[in-house]
Amino acid sequence: MAIADKFKKIPLFFKEVKQELKKVSWSSKEELLGATWVVIATTFFLAVYIGTIDFGLSKFLTTFLR
């Protein structure tokens, strides 16, 4: 396939992308904000949980290995 043939397909590609994006069911602003807060809260709680476990195991091993 020649390079010129590949460049002729570029506009077709973007036309098809535009058609597919029209089919997407986009979330509302409220749904997006709600999902964002769920991700932030989950990340925070997991960070605290993993940090607490890490700190506890670190203290335990430091005490145990001395």
C-alpha cells in the first residue's frame, strides 16, 4: 500500500470517529461529580488503611528483629 493511499484514509477515519462519538452515552455533570467524589474518597480511605497496616507491620518487624 502506497503512502498516498494511507493519507487518503485519514479524513475517513476522523469522519468515522465523529460518528461513533455521537453514539456514546455521556454522563451528566452530576453523575461525573458523584463518581469523582467516590474515587477520591475510596483513594483516601485505602491510602489511610494501607498506611496504617504498613506502619503497624513496620513497628512489629522492627521490634521483632531486634
